[in-house]
Amino acid sequence: LLAKAIANECQANFISIKGPELLTMWFGESEANVREIFDKARQAAPCVLFFDELDSIAKARGGNIGDGGGAADRVINQILTEMDGMSTKK
């Protein structure tokens, strides 16, 4: 796994997440899962986050018809929000 090798070379912690495991059937819980993962990464800093199979939920925003009211779109939006704030949150 290339991402794990990069983390080891940088002497950083490594967290691997399977994209589909982020989605749940309850409204808002998927986004909470994303926030929890990023909180764990902040606590374990320096840290490399590896999202495996993210392409299964991040096809194209707005194109996931029948995915429970846009759950995949909300998860991707939450990931992007968390990534945008990685350098400012402590």
C-alpha cells in the first residue's frame, strides 16, 4: 500500500477508511462519521488519511439517484469541508 509507505517514510500515523463504510441509513450519521474520523486524525497528528474505495460514493455530486436523499453528496461535502479546515483547527 503506497499510502502506508508514505506515512511510514514521513513518520506519520496512518488511518485507512473504506469509503462505503462511511454511509449509514440514518440522516446525519454519515456526516458525523466523517467528522469523527477527522477528529481522530487531528488527535493523532501528524497523520495520513487514506480513503479506500472513495470513488464508490464520490462519483459525481448530484448524480447519485436513490442514495437516500443525497447521503453520498453530503458525505463528500463534509469531507471537503474537513479537508479545507485541516490547517486551521487545533
